[in-house]
Amino acid sequence: MNQTKYDVLYVGNYTKDKIITPTETKFVDGGAINYSAHAVVNLGFHVAVVTRLAREDIGVVEKFQSAGIDCYPTYSPQSTTMLLEYPTANPDIRNLSVSSIAGTITPAAVQDIDSQAAVIGSSIRGEVGLDVIEALQAKNMQVAADMQGFVRVLRGKELKYEPWEDMKITLAHLNILKSDAVEAEFLTGEADIRKAAKIFADMGPQEIVLTHKDGVLIYALGEFHEFPFYPSQLIGRSGRGDTCIGTYVAMRLTKTPYEAGIWAAAVTSMKMEKLGPFDRTLSEVQAFIQKNYNHGSSF
């Protein structure tokens, strides 16, 4: 039995990503858990990852460990391999395809882990299910989930958005819901992100984190808070939402939704300036917040 108490646990499969933009093609280590955990450990939190990947990718586990992140892997015959194409300068427009998947994370993978909060960061429907969310809540964790891992369905090698029969049942179990603007419109039928956030909240989650190309919208305790992104250059779009929700959940352990939203927006802005996970320092984020959000950045 693991006796370690974590601040945040990140749950989801590692992905091997090939990213194609109008200016370049890159191969990077991906997956929501990769972007979230690396960002938050740099802010000083004690974090862990539960994931599935091929043993040939054990170097990813070693990277987690060397960064101070405890990783609990299940080795599968293959890792999830994803192609992400961004045909225009609009970071919300992208085409996704998958050539292999690492399989489903089960409640047994999280049963011996203790944490204040958990973030479900899956890539495809079926990767993490309601059974895992219920197992985490049974351990008195605050649970957040990204809608990308529930609305995306693999058809052949293409990822498609499809209606989600168990959406209301699952959302009723969440404390915090994260979506991007495209997913929100598909799931709620509402293009107005504030209206979409309210529809999500009516299904049960107490807090909504909704990212879009210009920033992040927080809807919590009946109030809206909006924060722009301020990247000096837009190179690392992949991992935007993962970084945002990962940071928000960690900061909500000690901060108000407004303050946590500022931190999430700042860290995400800085992450988008380069490919790969956020790798800046706490003091750099504090300076960024003071400069761009005109807000005290006490940690």
C-alpha cells in the first residue's frame, strides 16, 4: 500500500505525438498527463501520474521520475500514437488521427494512491471511464476531467466527435469540468462559451474551465472570470488545455477560482511559447502574472 499523499494525481495515457503545423513538423512526447504533471511539479507541487504505455517508451517514465514526478505505469503492447495537424494559424482548428492505442486504465491502477485531487486527462473515449472517477471519489479526492477524452471516438484511424450517451451521469460525478470551445459547442449545442459553461454546470460540476484560442473562461460559484492568453509566440499549441486544467486544479487547493484562473492562464501562455511541457520557474510565472495580469502573485 502506497502511503504517499499527493497534491494532484494525473490519470491518462501517454501519447507519441507527431505535430504538423504550417511551418514545421515535430515529434514530441504527448498526453494530457505529460503536459499537466510537468507543469505543476515546476510550481512546487507533489504530483503523481497513472498511465499506460509500451515498455519501449520507458524513457518517458524515467523523465517523470527525474523531474520529481512519481509515475505508476502499466505496460501495454503499444503506446497510443497520435498525429495532430494544424492546417491554419487558428490553434482551435486541428485534425487528429490515431494509429495505435495503449488500452484502458482500470480502477485497480488508482486504488493504492492517495491524493487531494485528481485530473482525468484521457485522449479517447474508453481510455478512462466512470468506474475510475467513482474510485477516485471514493477516496475523497476532488475530481476534474477533460471532455476531450469522452467526446472523441476512434473510427478506424480517425478521431471523431460523437454524442456521449453517459454524459449526464458522468458529469454529475465531477467537481471540475474542462472543455475547449469546440468540444463545448458540440456537447451543449451552444456556441456562446458562457452559455455553454452554464449548461455544463447544470449537469453537476461545481466549476467549469473552458479554453479557447484567446484565453480561458472560469465559471465557478455562479461567477464568470475571463483571462486572456499572452504568449509572445504561438509554437506549442498542443498541450494548451492540459496545462491549463492541470495548473488550475493544483492552484485551487489553496486559491480562489479567480486566483487559480490567473495562474492557469499565465502558465498556459508561457507553455504555448514552445513545444513540449511547460519548463519555466515559479519566479518567472510570478513575474509574468505581475506584468500581464496586474495581480499580486503570492503563492
